[in-house]
Amino acid sequence: MSADSLFGLAGRRALVTGGGGGIGQGIVLALADAGATVAVLGRSPAVEDAAASAGGVAVRADLSDRSELTRGFEESVEALGGLDVLVTCHGAVHAAPALELTLADWDDTVETNLTAVFELCQLAGALMVPRGRGKIITIASMLSFQGGFGAAAYAASKGGVAQLTKALANEWAPHGVNVNAIAPGYVKTPLNRHIWESDLARSEAVLARLPAGRWGVPPDLAGAAVFLAAPASDYVHGIVLPVDGGWLAR
């Protein structure tokens, strides 16, 4: 098979949530460069810039609000004229020691990072399973494997995303739907700006553990996203793929 037939996404319709953020925006551009038509769904005004840069469509919705999520998903699919690929890149983090973490922040984290991901996957699966094909890519985390520090709610939600990915793959693989996850390592995005800009000691400790010798940047996720969205991954189900500069190898 040619590289184009393995990794090309011409004619595919992709929905990326949270695509206005660092990782999400990188994935939006990667899918568009591979030939996909892309819709970007999220509450930030940045989704409009991300969609414009990829020649796609933007839909504004707060994914922590369940009715808004459904509306935003339906509008996105209508604008695309169907759905072949879903990538869930949105997320929230409330960094705090566990004894100081409020239940409101816990609820917001779990609702945004886990429940909303399940809802989006369920909506996408309802379209893909009867058709017998589709690609769903969730975004996990290093804290899907490790407990982290000062991020109990985030770790719990991302651990849930990894297990949800495997559970959905078990159910939907027989129907031709691939459900997989990407687990980014330490990537320079606004989500963890508090580490690489403000916590010099921790940032240096992270760097010291990375065999790659540098923090990641959003384009580092592009290849993994295109692979999991493309025909090249048709026999790949239920993986949590680390893109971490070797972090877990240490």
C-alpha cells in the first residue's frame, strides 16, 4: 500500500473538541494537512482561529454543560455532513493539594474530562457503529499511568479516560470502529503553563527525566493523531499511545 492510502484522510470528516488549545490546535492542523475536513468544537473563541487555519468550521459550546455538548456535537456533524473521526482534546485542570481540592473543582474536572468524553464517544458511536466504520481518539495523559502530584481530580479523570477507551474498544471493534487514546507527555501548552513558566524547580526536574532532552510541543502529537485516524491503524484497538519523549521509559 502507498503512504497516501495508509495515512491519507481525503474525504474524511473529523470533529476535534477543544481544538483551540495547544494540543488540539496541532491535531486540527495535522488532520487537515492529511486531507480531512475538520470541525472544531469548544467554548473558547480560539476554536474559531483554529478552524480558520485549517479551512474548517467552528462551533462554540461549553462541553461541561450536557445540553450544550449535545447541541454542539449535532451542529458540528451537520456542518460536516457526517462524521468519520472524533478526537476529544478538551480538558480542565484544577491543581491543588488533595486536602484543599473543593468538590466543585472535582466535579468540574470529572464532568469535563471524563463524563463529557463518554457523552461525545456515545454520540459518535451511535453514528459509527451502525455504519460499520469510524475512528475515535481520546486524549489521555501521563497521569493515566501515574498519580502525579497535586492533581488528584485530573489524575482520576485521565485514568478514567484510559479505561473508558479500552472498554469502548472492546464493544465497538467488532463493528469496525477503532477507539484509541493518545497520552501526551509534558507538552508546552497553556494547560501546564504553571509548570514550565512559574515552577522552575519542577520544570527542571521534568526536563532531567526526559530522554528526548526537551519538553514536547503540539506538533509532536501530529503523527500519532493522523496514524490513529487513518487506514494505517485499522487493526489497532484499545491502545493508550504515549507520546512523551521517553518519560515512561525512565
